[in-house]
Amino acid sequence: MYLDEQLEILIHEAPQQGVPISVMEKAVVPTLKLFASQLQHEQYYVLHGKNHSWLSTILSNRKNPKEEKRVIYAFATKKDAETFQGIINPEISIISIPVTHLLFQLFSVESIDSMIFQEVPGNKESQAEISRAKLQNIIQQQLRALKSKPRKNNNIPPNLA
């Protein structure tokens, strides 16, 4: 599924998520497309628990262990997801999700700080991290830019002069 097709699905589903279609089209979609185009895959594999929630990992800063962030790992292949941390657990399922949908979820799930995308199959060192704060900031900038544009007034009578 190509990025534009993924984004069309998100636009169509936006009202059910409480997001106006105009906001999706003018602020959210351009931002999601920007971030998704910087990643190497159109879909990633994510681990889900038995209650269908994403499995998150808490990472600590090595220099300051009290500084933590909650991340979701997204894998390039199902095999990479299966072998993550070398643990096989029957209560964990692996779900393939389009990249733009992952980014939209990252934008909307406040309990997650970042998503880490494994870009090269079999290579745990080749990762791209996208923070929720950065994604939200860019969408907010898009929304502010929309608000600051003057609106066209189409109610001006043609014989005003």
C-alpha cells in the first residue's frame, strides 16, 4: 500500500477519531507524509499484547538513569519482531501496520514518547527514532499557519463599488 493510499484511509477515518477532515488534510497528512517519506518501509511490524495494546519498552538514559522514555519498536520484518530480545511469548502477537497509521497513532497516544523504527532487516543498529513531541510540534505549526492565513471573503457583492 503506497503512502498516498494509506493517507486517504486516515482521512476517511478521521471523523471517527475525532479529527475534522480539513485538519487531517491540511495539517496532519502533510506532516505524516513528511515523516513517513524519511523512513525506508511502507509498513512495519509491531508487538501487541493479549489485550491488543502495543508493547512498549522503557528506556533509561545511561548518563542519567532517572531520565526515562517509553518507546514502541517497529520492525522492518516479522522475523525481526519475533526475535526481538530473544523472547518468544505466545501471548504476544505481531501486527503489520502501515507506516502512516503508526505515525498517526504515535501522534495521538500520549503515553508513548517515541517510536523506534528498525530500518534494515536483521540489523538492530540501523534505527530511526521519531519522537511524539516533534511530530506534535510540526502538526501544531501547520495548524497555526492555517489559522494565520487570511480567509477569502466570498460574500462581497459584485456591485460594491
